[in-house]
Amino acid sequence: MFTLDPVTIAIEGTIERFPVRRIYCVGRNYADHAREMGVDPDREFPFFFSKPASAVVASGAVLPFPSRTDNLHHEIELVIAIGAAGENVTVADAGALVFGHAAGLDLTRRDLQAAAKAAGEPWDMAKGFDNSAPVGAIVRGMPPRSGRISLSIDGAVRQDSDIDRMIWSVEEIITGLSTWVALAPGDLIFTGTPSGVGPIRRGETVRGEIAGVPPVEVTFAV
């Protein structure tokens, strides 16, 4: 009989690890990114999709280039780690569910996503593929209200914004998501990406940074 090792993420300043249960992602939570994707942010609220826990990969990894795509895109995101259970929580109580926060990459097979959108099909193979959720070490506590969020490829900055430009705040995201599912310890929430998303090539190193947390960095094999 086989056994499965739990997926875990480093916790900054300790030898302890954060076990991952589920991953939820918020779409179109920065107005500038919504516009670059052809959507009016004033008329459409962010929505949720998911990735499997097995998509998590530690910062510093060298990754194989994903199969079946000619247009792999980077998206730097603030990631919230949930440490307490909650369902239908209020905005006032949402912060109590947060264990910590980290920098993460929502890697996307953009060509597959575009084809799925055109056909009215799910995004699973565009968003939830192997190694599609690199995450840096988690810092305990709520994130600040503002702080630089940026991404570079081989040292060249591609995304550069501030987390205070999110349409939904962390508390509002948790409140909204908790009306759809019962949140539990081990859940991760990717909170959306700012504008500047674009392609990654074989052999390139992608580095995502958010003020106050360790960076997340991965390199793609040639």
C-alpha cells in the first residue's frame, strides 16, 4: 500500500512547516490586470478558482517547462495562509482566520486558458497543472495594507505595483470565499495579480517579491 507525503510550506523563522489542504485563487482582483485581460473591473467582481495542493513547489526549485503550452505566463500574488476554520464569516472576524502570508506565483498556460474561455470549458488544465503554484516562506500574521508587489525575469522587472490596489481586501476575500466553502486550517488563498503578466521562456529565472516576506524564485529548465 502506498502512502502520500503531505505538501508543506516553510514558515519563516522556524523549523515548522505549514501543511497545505486546498488552494483557492481570486481572479481579476487588480483593476489594471482586469483591463489588460479585456474586462471592465467596474462591472465584474473577482471570482474564485482552485489549484490542487500538489501544485505547490518551494522557492528555489528548478522546474521542467510545462507540457502542452507555447505561452506560459507569470502572475505574482500575495498568498494568505488560513489557520482557523470559518464559514460565512464577517469582514470583522475574517482576520482571525489568517495564520500568515507569503509571496506566490500563479503560473498559467495562457494559450490553454484562452481556448477554454472560447469554448466555455473549465480552466483546470490551464491553471492547475504540475508545479503551477510556487510559494515562498510564510510570515505569520496579517499582511500590511500596502506594500510593493513585483516580479522580475532574469533581473528585468515585468510586474510592479502595490497590494493596496487590490479591488477586494484580504478580509473581504475571506468573507466572500467563506460563503462558498467552509475554510479550514491549511487552506491557501492566492489574492490576484497586478498588470504586467507575460510569457516565461525556457531557461529563465522568475523572482516574485512582496514587501515584508521572503521572495519566491524558480528557474525553468532549458
